[in-house]
Amino acid sequence: MEDKLVAVVRGDSAQEAEQIAEACFAGGVKAIELTFTLNDAADVIKKLAATYSDSDMLIGAGTVLDAETARIAILAGAQFIVSPGFDQDTAVLCHTYHIPYLPGCMTLTEMQTAVRAGIDLIKLFPGELAGPSYIKSVKGPLPDLQIMPTGGVDLNNLLDWFENGAVAVGIGSNLTSLKKLGSYQAITEQAQRYVTKVSSLGRDHS
């Protein structure tokens, strides 16, 4: 995955989740993670995959707890799979389908287990319990580790995560909560703020 921003979309209904995803995409966030906390997640993934097949939207599935759910998501059109924790069977299935698998890990032991299973990109979760400096500490003994924190990422600390070694970030309610932001237009505007801020990477942003 080359995208630096991944919008973690939940929603109270399939229609709401679909519209939140579209609002994020309109704001420039191209990687969308539809979580399976939504009963109709596979249907939303299938619809978005069909609607945006000719675009650069990258549609993935989140909160995938087992290989069976991963297979459902992949057959619906998911282009990457995200789990809150590492699952060996899910890793094997995703490798079979040549689909990136991003398991949630917190400890070095969990990360090493994931790496031995062939994982290229690890989701640091929950990110708010670790903090940006944790990535720098982890990359001391594991310098080649590719890490995407999820949880606790907001506009105020966004650049801190990248400066400490994150290759991407997953952004949840601070970007995708309709209740928190109030409207789909507000979500699009928030997405634009994230895109603008991450575009400053490599430039002087003091």
C-alpha cells in the first residue's frame, strides 16, 4: 500500500458507511477501510468496488477476525484486510489471494510473529496506548518494520507519527464520525485537512 492515509469507516447503516466513504474519497483520502462491525460491510465493499472500479480508490475490510470473514471480504472486492490482532489462518488466506494483510500488533513479540508469517505492513493498535515515540523505539531493533498506527491519530499529532517512522496512519472517528463532525460535507472538509497536512511531509512544517 502506498497511501499514507487510511480512513476507518464504521457507520450505523450500510448507506451511512457508503456515504462516509464517498465523503472521505471526495476529500482526497483514497484508502478506505470498511469495518465488519457493520453487518452489511461486504455489501458496501461490493458496491464501492463496482462504483469506483475505474478510480484510484483503494477499498479494504477492517475488524476482520477470522479467515472466513476475510474470504467474504476479498470475494466482495476488498483489496486489503485489516485485523485488530494477528491471526495465522487469515494471514495464510490473504497470501493465497495475494491480498495485503495488516494485523494489529502492540508488542515486539506480536510484531515478530507477524513478520515471520510474511506480513509486510503491521497495524500498531491501539495507537493511543503507544504514542508516536513507540514506533521509533520499535524500529531500533526492527529497523525494516513497516508500521501503520490506528487509534489516537488526529490532526494535532499526525506529523509526529510520520516523523517517528510510520509509513501510513489509520484515522477513525476524528475523520469518519458523522455524529462528531455533523455532516458528510464536514467529513470531506476534514479529509482535505488531513491530506493537506500529510502533503507537508518532507517540508519545513515548524
